[in-house]
Amino acid sequence: MADRSMTLRILATGGTFDKHYDEIAGKLGFGAGHLPEVIRRARITAPVALEQLPFLDSLDMQDTDRARILASCTRAAEDGIIIIHGTDTMRETAEVLGSAKLAKTIILTGAMIPYEIANSDALFNFGFACGVAQTLLHGVYVAMNAQVFAWDNVQKNRSAGVFQPL
């Protein structure tokens, strides 16, 4: 059996990453999560434990939803945690987690384009987050656009569609 501390915990919370396009309604929404397929396609060789929380658009996240994410991180046996999260309020959730000062490496990542849409950044961001989760010191980080940001020094630049330091 693998050492649980070497296993990566993946928390799926929804966001653009996990949205599906409903061709009949012409809308994006949630269905079954993409993470089992993403993990397979990314060929992650580290052991992973997938936990799917209720899927939400991050603009719909409330304090209770962030408390649920914090509780999952707190009780996780794993030292490395990747949280798939919507990009609009990723920083707010990172602040809740960072303020908790857990002795774990927690990486928040997501996608600007849904996984199942052509040219999505989801697969790359996921693989990148898995890699840095195994190398960074304990703390909370945002990993987007091939960059890593401390939870308290990051913002989403909506006009450019990227994350950057404050």
C-alpha cells in the first residue's frame, strides 16, 4: 500500500474546469465530473485520492462552501492537496485556507475554458498543479498559467484572462 502522505488528494469543487456544454439548451452547466478522465489522460503516476464536493460556479460559493473545502483539507491524510476551483473567487477560497495555516501543501487551480472544449487549459493546469504540489513547502498557492502564486499575492486579471501578482 502507498504511503498516504505521498498520495495526492484531489478536491473537485466545480468551476469552469468541470462545466459541460448542453447543446440543446445552449448553456454551460454541471454533469458528471471530468476528473477521473483528466487523471487518466494526464498519466499521473503518483497515487491520487479523488474527492468530489458539490459542484458550484465559484461566483455562487458562500462561506459555508469554503468551510466545507477547509474541512476536507483539514481531515485529509495527504500532505499534498490540489483543489479544482472556479477562477472568479479562487483567491477568496485561498485566503480562507491560507489563514488556517494547515501543515499541508494546498494548490488551487482551475481553467479559463472548460475541459471538454477545444483548446482548454484544464489538463495543463491540472498536471502543473500536481507537479508543484509535490515540490513546494507547506502553504497555500494558486497555480495557473504555468505560474505559482502565494495565496496572499495573487489576483485574476479578467481583461487579460490570466492570474498575476497583486
